[in-house]
Amino acid sequence: MLAPIEIDPKTFLRQHCTLPALPAVVAKIQSLIQHADVDMKKVAELINSDPAILAQVLKIVNSAYYGLPREVANVQFAIAFLGLNEVYRMVLSLSVINTLAIDKKDELNEFWFHSFYSALCTKYLAKKYEPHLSVEELWSAAMLHDIGKLVYLKFFPDHYRALIAYCKEHGSLFSEAERHFSLPSSAFLGTLLCEHWRLPNEIRQACEFHTLEDLSAMKAGSPSMRFQWMICLGNLLTVLSTSELSNTTKEKIADASRTALDSTEAEFLTMMGDIYELRIDVETFMEQLH
């Protein structure tokens, strides 16, 4: 029997379950890019001062997500290719995950796999349905939409493993397992982390709205919801293509997604074929990351 989890939003992450501040490099880069005459060399020096972040940034820059015409081996070139804001959001996303300091390697690898797959899937969908949306905002939001699960893994590992076990046994979604055990949602934990570290609003929204229930509640085509809509679909179609789900759960996701995209069954199946192909890029990325 799982013990209940009682969370006070005012004290959680500040008293008993505490987290350090984000690395100073994040705040320093944010401060630099607010000036019109920002020195790209200084930004590059800041990233170079953190070997772990530098290595991850270069791996991601050279990943299939960006599809750059040449390999980038220097962070200044990365900034020149992608722009300061894009590189800053990348550093921010990596710092959030690194600062959580999850020491469970297998679970962290699963998180990276799902997050990067979601980012690729979201980019694919945005190009097809919402090409005006910011690629840089989509990347950081898609990478971090599930950070509430890492909060579970860090502070409530027994509960996390019970939730995962339930999902595997019943072929259900994580949100369904949370309701089954009457536990706080990982979406809620993710929003608390966003507030604690004052993360950008688009990341908070991605944490808060990415479940099947959220997709069903969204009004398709609503300008205020297009960003959330893409993140939600990117997450769900990634889950559909990778998780061991029951036939009922698969049908629910497929039906809700087809309805949201206003696509025929043939169009949806073609799109899913494209999404399955993205998995090869994700597996290559995971090999490079480690």
C-alpha cells in the first residue's frame, strides 16, 4: 500500500524536499542576452566554463533536431548558426535536468529518450500544422514537459516505481496511474518546479497541459492554445509510438489525435509512419549523449 503524498505548494522544494538554485551560468547568459550589444564571445566563454553543459550543447546542436549542413565543434559557431536565444534555452533546459541530479541511470535515460523524441515529434507536427510557432520555444518546452516525473523520481522513488509498474501491467497512461493511486499529478509537480526556478511561461504551460485529458479539453485552432496543442500532441504521439499500451488506450489516443488534427485514418497512419521513422534519429542521439 502506497503512503499518501501531501504537498504544500508554499513549502515544497523549499523545506523538506529542497533543490539547489540553477547554475550561475544560466543567470549570467540571461543577463547578457538582454543587452542589444551582447558579446557572443562572452556567452561562449560562459558555456565553455561548464564542461558538462558544453558537451551536451554540442551533441544536441549536431543532432537530427537541427539538421545542420555541417558538424559544429565550437560553441561560438553554434551560437552563430542558431542564435543566442536558442542556445540560451538549450542551456536552460539542460541545466534544469542536470540540477535535479537524478542518479537512477536507466530512468534518466528513459526520460531523455522520451523528451528528445517528443521534441522531434513536436517539431514535425509544428512544421505541418503550426509553422509560425517558435522552434526554440517548442524545443525547450517539449524537452521539459515531463520534468514533474523527475521530481517524483527524485523525492518519491517508491511511488514512481509503483506508478510505472501499474502502467506496464495495465497498459495505461501515467496520468491514469496517478489517479488510480490518488497521487499528485506529475504535471502539478512540474509546475511547482517551474515556479521554484522561475522558468519561462511556455515551459510551465507544457508541464501543466500535455495529457490526453488536456488534449480533449483544448479547442482546436484556438490561437491561445496552439503552442500547448502542439506540445500535447507531440507528447501523446510519442507515447503512442513507444509505450506498451492496451488496445483501448491506443484507440483513445489515436481517436483524440485524429479529431484534433482533423485527419482521415489514412492521413493519420501516414503521419505515424513518419513519426516511427524519427525513432532512428532519437536512438542515434541517445548513443551520442552517452
